[in-house]
Amino acid sequence: MRNLLSNLKIPSGIYIKDPETSELGKRIIENSIVLIEEIGFENFNFKKLGSIIGSNESSIYRYFESKHKLLVYSWYWGWIQYSLVIETYSISSPKEKLINTQPNCNQRKL
């Protein structure tokens, strides 16, 4: 499942700089999800996130223009994962799961 998700890309209008391209971006995503769960979306802000990841809030703004865009980015990945699980739930063969979830996979020999 992790390999499938790594091949998917989120539309670029959601972010300014793709967080998957740097360690800081990955820390922003990982820690924002945890922080939003702990304190709630209304209390969440980039200054609090910055203090947790050891960076200033302006560095987070290089990736996302607002906390709403960051939430959409996180939600999008959750939706993709949920969709893949639902799509493959009743398929027992790992090979068949791959064929049904990756476009053009059925054109190649596995």
C-alpha cells in the first residue's frame, strides 16, 4: 500500500512547494496531523507547528498558504488511502490488488 501511495500525486494548486520533496515538508505533514488531532483545527496554527518541528512559521508558509490548504492536503491523502482499501478489500490475491489499483498495470507482466 505504501508503494501505491508514493506513486500518486496531489494536484499542485493545494500546495506551494510539494512537501514530499524535502525532509522539512514531510515533518510538516506528519506533525500537523498529530497536532490537529491533539488540539483541534481551530487552535492549530503554523506558529505552534513550527515550534514542534523546530522551524519558524515562515518556512511552513513556503509549502502551504494557509492551514486550510494544509488540511485539504492531509485529507486528500486519507481519501486516496481509503479509496484504495475499499477498492481492494474483497480481493485476496496481492497480484490482483495491484492490477486493479494501478492504471496500465494489467498491460505488463507481473
